[in-house]
Amino acid sequence: MSDVTGNNESLHGYYFEDLEIGMSDIYAKTITDTDIVLFAGISGDTNPVHLNHEFASETMFEGRIAHGMISAAFISTVIGTKLPGPGCIYVGQSLKFKAPVRVNDTVTARVTITKLVPEKRFIEMDTVCTVNGKPVLTGEATIMVPSKDS
């Protein structure tokens, strides 16, 4: 039984006590046509601006764009797997979409701790997704992080 506990502990991310303002981490992924089609199927968002070249070509984007929430999901990837990592709980997220993402764009999601709230074991983070260094999405996240005592 203790082996199982040991294995779960090795999966745990940072504890609240280990975190500092300014800590940051990233996740990057190149968007494929398959990503967009699969996301449409999973989410149910079949807006033709994402799926239909002819339709999308007549919009202000002049072609298909990825769902904005794909980029937002990459923020969740960083938070849930890297910083603070496994064991944390997403409490809130604000998002502002700044520019479209297209097939073959590499989206880099970065999170940076901006505030520690010890009484709630919350952290606040700046969140940004970029393509070629240009922000395509910005926001702030609030995350609950386990303490070593809990």
C-alpha cells in the first residue's frame, strides 16, 4: 500500500510553500488541421470560420482560424502539468483574444505567478499565448494549490 502512496506523491506538482512570485513556465504546440477538426468535434463548436475554407475566406480573417479556446487550453496544460502542476485546482480565468491562430502556427502558452494569497492557498498568474512572439491571447488565472500540511 505504501508503494501506491509513494507513486502518487511523485506525480504531485509544486506545493504552495514552494512557489514564489515571478516563477514561470511554458507549453508550446504547433496547430494542425486535425487539432481544429478534433476540437470542433469534442466541443461541438462547428462554426464554419474554423472548418470551411470558402466561408472563412469571405470573413475578416480571410481564411480558416483555430478556435480561440484551443490556445486557452494550452494555458490549462501549463498550469495542470508544470506550474504549479498536478494537484492544483483552477478557480478562475479571464481571457482576451488578441489575434487569430491558423494551421501551422506554433502557440506558446506562458504562465507567470504574480501574487500569493496564503490564507486561501491561492496564486494569481498572468497568462499569455503567443505566435512568433506576438500575443494572441492574454489573461489572468487564479489557482488553488495544496499545502504540504494538507
